[in-house]
Amino acid sequence: MQKPEQLSKQRQQVSQRLRHRALLERELFQGQGLDGARLVSQRRRCGKASCACQDGQGHGPYLYRVKVSAGKRRLQYIPAPLVAAAFQARQAYAAHQANLVKYAMLNREIESLFKAIASGESHPGSGS
Ligand SMILES: [Zn+2]
């Protein structure tokens, strides 16, 4: 069992590294057509008393990129001509994330195969 202060220190280290990783990701993926930001679609009321949107569903829907910085959530409007590209960038990001998971898994498998070879055992749980 770990001491509470040790656990809290480890949690701090994890969140520090998650922040660092997020910064690194942004740097690595910027300009490569990848965007991990969540997209939301919303209707808006324009505020004009005479406009039909006051009673109805509002204008739109419009697409927004969810930006979170320093714990604050902001919505960034995506102009209509950029909507398709925004969805594409989000999809490309998801595909890239899935590949990173596969990559990490392969690394772990290779590492454990090396360990098994080094210790002269057969690799457990591997069919191939
Ligand atoms: Zn309106």
C-alpha cells in the first residue's frame, strides 16, 4: 500500500505529464490537418426583438470548436466554408490517436518479447 502523500505526488506527476503531452501534441500536429478539439453544433438567437428566431429554434445550427484553456471553456465559431475541413481534421485526429494506441501496444509487446527472450522464457499469451 502506498502512502497518501506519495500517491498525491504521483497524481501530480501524471497531471503534469498530461499537460506536457497536450502541449507537445499541439506542436506536433499543428499544420498537419489534425485537430483534437471537440466540435459542437448550436442554434443562436440574434437578439433582435422583431426576428422570428426569438420564438422559434434560433438561427443555425452553427458549428463551433470547443476550446479549453486554463479550465475555461470557449466556443470558437467555424465559418461555413471551413465546416467540412473541421470535421475532416477531427476525424484525422481520431485516426491518428487510434494509431498511437496501436503503436504503444506494439512497443509494449516488443518490450515484453525482449524480456522473455532475455530470461529464456516463451512469451505468454501470444498466439502469433
Ligand atoms: Zn434572429
